[in-house]
Amino acid sequence: KEAYLLRAVIYRWELDNADNAIKDLNKAIEIDDEYADAYAVRGVTLYWDLSNGPAAKKDLEKALEISPNNPYIQYSYAEYLYDNSFNLADKNKKDLAINSTNEAIKYFRKSISSQEKRNDNLVKRIFPFGIEYDSYAQIGGAKFDLYFWYKDTQQRQLAREAIKSSVLDYSKSIELAPSQEETDKFEIERNFDFIDLGELHFWRGNAYSWFDRTGKKACKDWKISKKYGNKDAQKNAREWRC
């Protein structure tokens, strides 16, 4: 079962072949129908590669039921909930989008605090720099989006709390993040997109811009991001005359 799982990971992340990944994951689950990692990877593949939300939800919830303290499964379920919140918002179901995002934040936080299987091959392969900094970045992004949804639903106090809190989570991610050189090197070698310092400073600058009207903190972050080659930060810095 481990061989089928790891080959599925190669198919999905290295070879961009979701169909073969699903076939191998099905085989792994045939061998062990309580194999939590296989359900989780199949759920991720079904959702992100094959756009099958209902089947993905079923697999991810099954994985959580079997292994509720597994950080990879917690993160994967959080990522599904967070992305699904945009689908809900697009259907003008803002209250449901808010609930889904807050639930996602809860599971991202669990992935940070959970210690189970932190050093196994699957976690190290998909999160070579650790889950923690990535999860903090996701939480910062989720709170940034909550700011706008809370405003849309006339919950202004919660909106203010969300945007200010997003800065704290981005800051924690920046503190834990690998160097820009490390993420650039891995992206070239693996053709895999990692959250990098340039993006983190850009996002934190964006969050600052919504409540620090002087623009000083936003500009500081955008200038750092610009040095890392982030073109969006360069554009913002120019428009704000940093």
C-alpha cells in the first residue's frame, strides 16, 4: 500500500498525471480500506485536479475520521474548506463562506500544533520546509478574505479584528519561512510552487494598507517584496508613491 501511495504522489506532483494517481490510490485503499493518507491524497487529487468536490469532501472526511491528528490531513481538509468558501461567496452565500473559512482556520491551526507523523515521508515530500509557515500564511490569507466578507455582511467590528489579526499570522509565517533562495531553488528543481518571502511581504503589505492609512507599514513590506522580484509589489509601491 505504501508503494502505491508513493507512486501516486509521484504521478500527481511530479508527472501531472491525476488519472494514474487515482488508480494507484484506489489500489492502496483496496489493500487497506483504513489507509488515511491514501484517502487524503485521493481527496486532494479529486478536488484540485479533477474538480470533483463531493467525492473529495467524502475522502477527506474519511481520512480525518481515521487519523484526526495527522497534520497533512488537517491541512488538506483546511485547504479544501478555504477554497470552497470562494465557491459559496460566488453564489452570494456570504454567511456560509464565512463559516467555511473559520472552519478552515481551525484546521490550519490544528496542522500547526499536531505532532503526529510530522516526519514521515509524505509530509516531508509535500512540505520540505514544514507545514507551520505555510499554514500561518494560509490563515493570514483567510483572515484577509474574512475582512471583506464581514464588511459585506455589516459585521464591521469582526472585519477590523480579522484584518489586524491577518498581519500577525503573516508575521509569524515570515518569521518561520525559509529564505527566498531556498524556495527559488526548490521551485526550479521540482517545478513546484512554494509560498515565498516575496509573496508573504506583499500580502502583509496589502493587509496593512487596509487599516494603516499612513501607508508606511505597507510600503515597507512592498519594498522588501519588490527586492525579491515581486512585480505586484512593485506596482503597489509605484501607485502608493512609496
